[in-house]
Amino acid sequence: MNSTVPQDASPAPLDAESEARADAVARGEADEPHSLVVRFGADRPLKLDAGVLLPDLKIAYQTYGELNAARSNAVLLCHALTGDQHAANINPITGKPGWWDTLVGPGKPIDTRRFFVISSNVLGGCMGTTGPSSVNPATGAPYGLAMPVVTIRDMVNAQAMLVDHLGIEKLFCVAGGSMGGMQVLQWAASYPERVFSALPLATGARHSAQNIAFHEVGRQAVMADPDWRGGRYLEEGVMPSRGLAVARMAAHITYMSDQALHRKFGRRLQNRAMPTFGFDADFQVESYLRHQGEAFVQRFDANSYLYVTRAMDYFDLAADYGGVLANAFRGSKTRFCVVSFTSDWLFPTDESRAIVHALNASGASVSFAEIESDKGHDAFLLEEPELFAITQGFLDAAARAVGLPPTKDA
Amino acid sequence: MNSTVPQDASPAPLDAESEARADAVARGEADEPHSLVVRFGADRPLKLDAGVLLPDLKIAYQTYGELNAARSNAVLLCHALTGDQHAANINPITGKPGWWDTLVGPGKPIDTRRFFVISSNVLGGCMGTTGPSSVNPATGAPYGLAMPVVTIRDMVNAQAMLVDHLGIEKLFCVAGGSMGGMQVLQWAASYPERVFSALPLATGARHSAQNIAFHEVGRQAVMADPDWRGGRYLEEGVMPSRGLAVARMAAHITYMSDQALHRKFGRRLQNRAMPTFGFDADFQVESYLRHQGEAFVQRFDANSYLYVTRAMDYFDLAADYGGVLANAFRGSKTRFCVVSFTSDWLFPTDESRAIVHALNASGASVSFAEIESDKGHDAFLLEEPELFAITQGFLDAAARAVGLPPTKDA
């Protein structure tokens, strides 16, 4: 920690049998993640939008594929609200495939035989990058609410330090959906010379009133749990699991479409022929939601939930550029591909259109696709052949433009 | 209570200065509401869909206008989830105008100079009609979860007992929105000969998976509050206010449209020039939502919230008629006017269209209007001139058909 030269730590050994997963998330992953880790010394603090310096920044990340000699084939993935660095490997906490296993891997649209793919946990997260469950070097105890509130730009500036550390001057592509898409836009705005191509999916250039409202409900659910203890639950040995589960349930509804919920569950009952006239999970959709809430608290930190939702709420890219979104991209040489999904009501297509209009107004190179899907906001994480084809085509064209061979071996 | 003849109690005196409003709701209004009350004796129990008998049914209600000699001018209003009998008078708890003050009153579309308007608190409610905060005659303590789960049909059957008690054979109109609209449809299905006209607004013939999901989030928020105490909070002298407030906040978002939230609040900050980089209510929409949650717990009982949401979840009118909605209305002579609002995403227009198609298939008389509005689901409670004109026109035509004079004095 005191070294002025960043050092990568080896991944901690993975004990697949661990039953204390919640504890592993709260303490183990935050302190010793199953990932590569880069630590920046106290003399290389991150200057945050909140106006304070964050010392001893730690970033947990994964890489897939190999960086070519020209260092020109790096793709940075930006994860969504509750994602993490485990985009394309088995998640050490859940034991499930990474969140973008659909899109990233050998022979997949983001082809790890061709690209060097970097995926880091965001600032404020709970999987090894500095966040509220990390140890505060000033006290030796977890930050809790002493962690400064971070923004999407802070997340991106931290990622830029990681990219510097990896010796990469220019990223071939920055890609992500939802909150990840916000980071993509912020990368393109903050570091236009370092982003050859950008793939923002299912996102917006600002968080809407309705989206802020849903986040506020989630935060209130967490903070209403007496076991939240003003954010000091780790020190007090408790977990605000019930509040966090309610927050996740509310959020999860917004990630799906009405149609998808109807298709998947309709009004079907859960393992019973008749309603019970009670408050059990009579309906499959209730049982499913409860499961989502329960599973989430096993892998996510409640305070991190407050911080990452807040970062999204604060995101308003135009506001940093005189209220004119096009100014954020003025003179940009980045190639953009903007994608939305018809049934996404959290980030409806209009939000993507606003980005496209701004990019057009700024003279940037942009293609846009609205994909017909009933899967709602989460479509960018799911089997969506049209998304795969668009991503593949966009990256192929960009790779040709930059002179990358079809695969790293070719 | 032991009388076999229903008796109307006088309204309790209203102490407008009362500060213990939450307590008044939890105990005062449930036991001694500021309303007319009819009590049915132990020998006239209500048979519930849950398969049990509910003894000592009490119904709290308000009336406006006068019943004509022919008893042909009665309009029954059915309230929505958290409404009550105070449709068109100052609410004794909140001190605010009744929930349908926009539409009901002298010279208004539901003209109390012309019609005898009845508005009762639903079964399972907390404003004087039997519900979980009422005294369980078997124990002398509040029912809590010992109250049987009730359905929309149970609510309607209770209302039919009230209408009988008032000596009204046939209602000129049954009107309501949202859960009130479900009651309207159930009235038309259960008692076709007793409903001359029906005005279901912003509703559906069944509760969708998404809507069940939102209700489940609300219930989980209530039940996650340690002060809920397994539903026994009244006996234990506490209130699950934080959980109920979170439930209300989540629900309230669904009552508004994305556009209305944007128009009303956008990303504007609350009494501050800059974000605070904290978890205060920086944004106006956060402050507004918190206020909605706090105000709600002053007037509503947490267990009632469980019961009325459950009643909506269970509503599936077609299921009671062999899965064919049209069968619910076969041979009906009732005149229907179905209304939806373009920005209502809780009960989108498709739900109303399904009702209209079923009514058409059953050969019933039906008119349908989709009103252009950005006010979302709650539009039926708000200033909507087109709704007023449609309601007025529909009732005028029905009144002419039934031979009612333009006003009760005419």
C-alpha cells in the first residue's frame, strides 16, 4: 500500500465450497478479491468530483486474451450497477458464468482471441476496488459512509489509471450497458484521444427523474433496515439483508419488461393448484422476485448499493458541457455504435436517440440500432442475436480501420 | 353488534386538531370512523371466497345527494387501493378534499344534485369497514393476520349488503378507477340485474405479473420492518412505518408517468444549488417521494396494505368464468363506458381493450375512450377535462334512458 509503484497482487485462491459467501463479499472480496489487483500509493490519490482526494486507490480487475505488441487491441468493459470485474469467467461468489459471458469470449462478438479485454470493478463497488466496504486507511475500519460519494466520471478516471498501469495509451473499444454505457460516454467525453471506438448500450446521457425515483426507493429500503446501523453494519457484525433484498426486488422489476414478466410467469401459481389466501408467494413471479432479492444479498454490499445508485443519479453529461450534450463530443474522432431495445422502459430508445442526435450535431461518427426485443432493459446481458451481429460488425469494421488482424494468431 | 337489524351509527365528532393521526387511523377510524356505519349482526356473516364466514361485518360509508322516490338515482363509487369512503368531502384524517372531489359534487360530472352517491370503505380497509385493524370479535383484539384474505368479489358482496341495507334494488351506476374499476367489473359480472350502467376507469380484468410484482415488493417492505411484528404491531404498540413508507414510495412511482415525473421534477435539485455528494434528498423527486411515504403512513394501516394489494393480485375475472372474459358479461344489459389513459403503464390501454373486446363478444353495450394524457395511472383522480366530458355525457345518456330528470329538483 505504501509502495509508490503500483503492484499487481495475485488472485487469492478460490475456495469453491465456501459457505460464508455473504461474509466473503462483505470482507473477503473487498479486501482480497479473486482477481488481479492494482494498488496506487498514497502519493497517487484520485481526485474525486466531490472535491476530495481518495488515497490508496485499489482496483480489482480481470483480463482475457493477450495484448498485442502494438498495444492496439485493448477493449475495456464497463459493468452495470451491480456487475463486477468477472465479465467472462465463472464468478467466484455465485459460481455462475460472468455477466457478459454471452458476448465476450473466444469466437464471441468481443473475441478474446483477437482482443485484450479488460474488466474492472467500479470505484464504489464491493468486489475489490475501493468502495465503502474497503478498509479506510485513516481508521483501519471499513469506510462505510466515510467513503466519499463518487460519480461516473470518478469511476472512469480510476479506470484510466488502470489503463495507464497496463501501459495502454489508446483503447480500441470501450463497451458497456446501462451504468456501463454511462461510463462509455464519459470515457469518450473525458478521453476522446484514448478511445478509438465506443459501444454504449441501453443507456442514457443522464439519469431520468423516474430512474432517480426508483433508486431512491432502493436506498430508503436499505436505510430503513435497522441492521443498516447508519452504514456501520460491518463493524457491528450485522447485515441489512432484508432492506437490500427489497431494494433489489424493486429494481429487478425495472430491468424486465411487462411482456417478459407476462411471458415468463403470467399469473401462474407456484407449486400449488389454488391460491392459499395468504401472503406466501402464491404466484411464480413473487417466488422469482423473492429469490432475486435473497440471491443478491449474498453477493452485494448494501453501502455499495447506495454509492453506485447515487453515481448514476448524478450522471448528467450535458451539464458538464454547458448544458449542450453535443459539446461533450465536439471534435471527437471516436466511432460510436449506440444500441437500445424496444421494451427497455428504464432507458427507453428516446434516451439513445438523444445521444445519437448529440453525436450527429458534434460531427462524430455514429451508427445506431434499436433492437426489437421483449426482454426489457436486461436485454443487453441476454441472448440477443441481433446485438451479437451488430457488435461483431461494428468491431470488425473498427478493427479493419485500425489494422488489427482477424484473430490474434492470424 | 348483536342486533340482527343493521343500524347506522352517527358520524363520530371530528377533532380537526388531532395530532395523533396515525393512532387515529390505526384505532380510531377503524373502530369509530367519521362516517355512517352499518353493522351486520353475527347471524348475517359474509361468506368469503377464502371459504370462511366473516361475522359482525361493519361497513363505513358516506352518501352525497338524495335518493329519489323511485330509488333509481343511486351511484356507487368504488375506491382504489388506498382510497376510502371520503370521496367528496374533506377527509377527516388528512384534512384534504376527498379523492374524487374533481368528479363528484354539485354541478360536477357525477352531480350530487341529481344522483344519490354512495361511497364505502372496502372490506379489508382501515377507515371503518371490517379489516385487519378492526377488532376481532372472537378475541377482542385487532384481527391482524387472523383476518381472512379477501377478494375483489368479497368487497363487492359486502357493498351489495350495504346497498340492500339502503333499500336500493338497482344501482343507476357503479363507477371507479384502478382497484375501483375492478370492483365495477365484478359488480357487473356478479349482479348484472342490479347495475344499469358501469364506468370502469384505468383498470383491467386481471392483475398483471408486473403489477403483482410491484405489490409483492410493497408487502415485503412492510413485512421486512421489524416493527411489523408478524402483523401484531397494534397490540405491541409499534408501527411498521418505515416499511410502509418504502412500499408507498415504490407504488407511487407506478402511479405517475415517466413524462409527468420529468415535467414536474426533471433533475432539479431541492433547495440547493449544487448536489451535496451525499444521501440526502438532493433531487426534488426524492424529496417528493419521501414526503409521499411519510404522509401515507399517517393515514393508512400496514396490514390493510397487505390485504388490499392481495385482493388486487387475486383478481382475474375470466378465471371465474371458464377462462373466457366474455362469459362474465354474457346477456348483460348493463351499459358500459371503459376509459384508459395513454400514459398509464400500470393499467395500459391494452388492458381496457381486452375488457372492451370481451364486452363486444358478449353483446353488451359498450363505449370506450383512450384519453391522451401524460399524467399516468393517477389521471383518473386528476383534472382531466376529457374524462369529465366523457363521464358527463355517458351519465346524461344513461339518465335519459332510465328517465331521470336533469337534476333532482328539475
